Amino acid sequence: MSFVQTIKDNPKLKNLALWMLISQNQARPRLWVKLFLNPLKHKKGIRATIRKRTRMDVMPFNNFSIGQNSTIEDFATVNNGMGDVHIGDNSRIGISSVVIGPVNIGNYVILAQNVVMSGLNHGYEDIHIPINLQKCTTKEINIEDECWIGANSVITAGVRIGKHSVVAAGSVVTKNVPPYSVVAGNPARIIKQYNSESKRWERTNILTTI
């Protein structure tokens, strides 16, 4: 059994390790973790930029990576506490956006301002226990290459956005989006798709629920 697994299997050791890594009742890592552990654990590509006013709630017990030429803008939040976060090459996380793992973002992806994507959900089923004390579940979000996610959009846990697709501003995406599609609304629906035969983007006659 590995050292890490030993800690995970022992509640007392696990609580001690979490106390050493995270301030009590906080999501962000302690300063020594940010300065010493995370640079050794996580991968940052050539010319990748994380702005000074970005909130990086990144822990060493899960993975985080950002590819070359990618940027995380000011006031954005990235959190890998519940799952890995990977950002590909030449991608941009917009101002004030929130990315909570598990999330995998491909190459040449644009996240506009105030986009929220969270790969976790809080349990609520037991009415005798406060929601914030119930077990969380996770489902990975996947944003494939070349996508554009419009401002103020929400991408829910487990959703996959297909290659070269567009999520219109203000949309709430609760189901998978096929490649080469444009979706809009709450819940988001397909309003346009690329036709490989006509080689044109064509509006759907009837809004298609995804």
C-alpha cells in the first residue's frame, strides 16, 4: 500500500494532512503549499500565463496543468480539490470565470467572462444533515478543442462540449453538445450545426433539445 493511500484510508491521518494543506473552512491552499509543493507537482507550459489576481485553489493531491501559450485571466478561480483540472495549449480562461474539477479543457478553447463550470455536485438527499456536510459527487466536464464558451454561461457536471462548438452567452448546458454545433438558452438547445455536405452552418428548423 502506498504512503498516500495509507493516509487516505486513515481518517485521523487524512484530517491532519488536510489541515496541513488547507486553512480550516477554506478552499485555498496554505502559503507553503502554493510556494513549494504546487510548483513541483503541477505542469505549466511554455509561455503559459496565470495572472496575479487569479485565485488558484490548487492542491497537490490532485493534478493541475496548463499548456503552452494558454492564459488564466484576472479574478478567475481554478479549483482542483475534488478533481483534476487540465487546460490545453493556446486556450484562454476569461476574466472572473470559475473552473472546478474534474474538468478537461482542450486546445484553442475560449472561455469568455464569468463562465462557470463545475464537475462536482453537493449531496442533498438526507434532510437531517446540512447540505454542506453531505458527500459530494463528481463527473468530469470535457471541453473539446476549438470551442468558444460565451459570457455568463454555466456548464454542469458530466457535460461534454464537442469540437469547434459554440455556447451562446448566458446558456445553461446540462447535456452533451455534438461537435460543430451552436447551442443557446436555459436549458441549452441546438440552434445551428455545420453541414458537411453543403459546407455551411445551417439553422435547425426546430430547436433541438440536447
